Amino acid sequence: MKFVDHHCHLDFPQLAEDRAGVLARAREAGVGVLVTISTRIRRFPEILGIAEEHANVYCSVGTHPHNAHEELDIPLEEIVRLSEHPKVVAIGEAGARLLLQALDPRSSGGRVSPPYRRCAPDRSSAGDSHA
Ligand SMILES: [Zn+2]
């Protein structure tokens, strides 16, 4: 049986230092496909680069709710344009507004989620919510 890790962060420094080892251990554990999740659209080129480098790695495009205040100027059309790349399989991480705001008042998931909800139905890709 093959598994899909649909939410990992292969760009995070803790994993990036040993990315080849992480991917090898995932393969040994039966993980056939991984989706590395974008937390900042401005760092999307790095995420996409990881996905393009490995045939079994795909990615999302989006902004984590904790970082939403840094990227409110990015137009929805840009997110949609970036999501059209064949290695992009989801939009997010978008945020579970009420849960995040309850857990962390810094969260601004509510400001980010509505645009994502508007563009997701136009795409065949999934939304990836931080919950
Ligand atoms: Zn995440």
C-alpha cells in the first residue's frame, strides 16, 4: 500500500537540512507522494523548486494565517495564476478562521480564507486548510 503525505513542509529548515534523507525515509515507510505546503506566497518559488526537483513531490500555493498580514497585497489573480502550474495540487494553507482565532489571536485566517474560497471552485485543485 502506498500512502500520500498531503501536508508536509519540505522547505522548513528542520527538514531542508536533510531533505534527501527525509524523502528516502518517507519512501521506505511507504509514502509514495508528498505535498509540500506553501506558507508564504513570496516563498513559493522555493516550494515549487522542491516539487519540480522530485517527481513524487507536489505543492500548494498559499499563505499561512499567521503570515497573512505580510501578504494582503497579493491579488487573487496571482494566486490563481500560480496555482495553474502542473505541480500545484492545492491552494493553501488557507486557515480555519474560527479555530485559529480562538487558539491564537494573532491569526488572521479570516482575512485570507474568503479569497481562497472564491478561487478554489474555479480550480480542479483542492484547498488545504490549517486546522
Ligand atoms: Zn502546515
